[in-house]
Amino acid sequence: IFLKYSWVFLFNIILILYSSELLLTIFFQPQINSYIDSDYLRYQKAKELGADFDKRTYYQAFFEEKKNEPTLSPRYSFTKEYWSPNVFGFDNPIQNFMQSHMNNKNLIPLRGPINKKTLSCNEDGVTRVINNDKYGFKNRNSVYEKKIYVLLIGDSFTEGYCYDEDNDIAGVLRNKFGTNTANLGISGGGPLLSLASLKEYGTNFKPNFVVYLYSETNDMDDLKNEKKTFLINYLDEFNQNLINRNDEINYFFNDYENIAYKFFEERFRKSYNKFDAMEEEIKKSTSNKKIEILKDFFELQRIKNLFLTESFFNQNRNTIDKELFTRVLKKMKSETATWNGKFVVVYLPDWNRFNQKYSFVKFFHKKKIESIIKSLNISYIDIVQEFEKEEDPINFYPFGIRGHFTIDGYRLIAESIFKNIIK
């Protein structure tokens, strides 16, 4: 009897799950088609709007732009993309170079190169050349000629991907609100790298406000990787004194750039331009769409997106390490307090929050982060609420597609910071 009814129970559970999945598939479709490559989607959107779109590969753009900008150099940040095989593959010279420095406990810069230009990303159809300052961050050196009022730390959203230094959050605070702001954002960085930039540089500037922009997208996933490196030592009294070791940092970048140039040249020779086969790839993706939808249905993907962290964050395990994150925030706050500065956390939303609209994991992730911030009595700005005041917040992302913010998105964040803590 027990076996008989257990099968009935199991059948009903399965029926409920797939009925729910069917309803979610029919009535809660995401705004953007996830079955076509995002670069192709951007190109299609640009074409519909009559906008130009740079179809060059990163390596092609790099070597072409370098003809006009002699100081253009390979970009660098101490993130897993450079010391792991995530971007460049296994056993590549850049990874080997970084691993050697880590193993030998040599000096390791956080971002660079110094006083040179680098190439940013292309999400709105334009590939831009950006300036690196005398410390390797995305600023003009003039920001250090007077008192720094606001210091920004965080990842690529703080850095202002994919725009220049006049159109990121720091640029808007400087240019629109007359608030001298330094941008120490590091693309690919998480909370520990943000803490490192604060201790290595921010403590020397002693700004009135230190603003850490928490990224809902992947800061917890980055923290999981960072804690395996020397960055964990910044929770103690560790410091490389980078601000006073520019000669050694330049030696590091001379070696790094020589390796990276050769690697880029090899990649340029071997790489193909995905846009050359774009029409064929789009047709292939479109024809596979029904198969992918069916596959997602049987995998209960819509339900997973509602409840499971790794599904929501694009297969990243963005689960919260409460203990470690609390220690990082405490350290950020205590460092800022040494010169009577004010520490503020800004919560930045993930694109999927607006593409998918409904997700329990989004709701609970934000609640948990907010509870940590509140327990430490840290000032807090919620950009989710600011974005949601707009009719369709997905428009704060270029072409409404997964990526970083538009100029309008960065401007709104800057206005929120000014309105809430400075004005």
C-alpha cells in the first residue's frame, strides 16, 4: 500500500512541477532572447536603430587603434581572468607569469598599466580607448591635484565598463556635480580586491567618502575565488605599499606587456571574426530555439531560475559567504574611520533582475546583503529602487542586453550617490 501511494505522491509532485514550468514558460518569458549570442543580438539591435556597430574582434581593434595611440597597452587587473585559465585557456604565458609572481610572493599590482591607454569593451557598438592614471586606475592624473572628496571602489560597474573616464560614475560626479571623485574600480574584482585598493591607495588620499559599489551580479562568486589568493591577507595588516613602489610596478608591467603583446599577436593571427559568419549563426540559433526551449522545459529551467542561485547568476555560484563578507565590510569601514571618513555601500542590480522580473533568489540575496550592511550600521544606497522608478529598467543596459550600464545608468547612479550622501 505504501509503495502504491508513494508512486501517486511522486506522480502528483512531477505533475505540479511541470504544470508550473509550463505556466512560467508561457506567461513569464524573459524580455531578451537568450538563445542567440549576445554580440549578435547587440548588432541586430544596432542595425534596427540605424546605429553604427564596431564588428572588429578585440585583438583586431587593439592593433588597429595602437597605430593611432602609441601608448595603447594590454589591460591588466589582478583577477581570476588573468591568473586562471578562465579567459586565455590553460598553460598560457599570462597565467604562467602571474602564477610565478604569486608563488614567489613578488610584488603584484592591482590594476594597470601606469600612465598609458587601454582598450575598453564594446557593448553599445563602440570600442573606446581609455586613460590609465599614474597608479594604473581609470582616471586622469588631474584628479589627484586637489582634495579627493569621494573614492569609489568596486568591480567593472564601478570602473565604468564600457565608457571613458568622463562618462562613468566618477566622471559624472566630477563633471556634473563638481565633486572631485577618484575611481579605483577594477574590472573582474570582488570585495577583497576592492578592500586591497582601499588599503593600498585610498588610505593615502583620506577622502570624505569611501563608496563601495556592491555588484549583485557576481561579487560573491568573485569573493569565493579571491579568498584563495594573497588578497585574503588584506583583512589583517598586510600592505604592499604599492603607492610608493611605482618603479617596481613599471618593471612588472614591462615584463607583463612584452608577454601580453606576443600573446595578443598570436591570438590575432589565429582568431576568427565571429561576425563573418553572423547570418549563418543567427539562423542556426533560431532553428535551435525550439529544441532549447523544450530542453529547458524538461530541465525545469524556469523554476530553477526562480529558486536556484547558480541558475540566476548565469551558472555562477553567487551564494553569500556571510562571515567573510562581514569581515570585509568591517575592515572597509574601520579603515575609512581612521581619518574620520564616511563609508557607504551602494547596491547595484544584475541585468537578469529586470530581464526575468520574478525570482525568489534575487529577493533573498538582496535581503541578506542588506541585513549584513544594516547589522554593521553602514550607510546604504539601493540602486534597485532607483532603477525601478523608471518604466523599463532594462533600458539601463546597452540595447537592453546583458552587460554593463548605459551612460544613463551610470548617470543615475552618480545622481543617487550625490543626492543621498553629498548634497
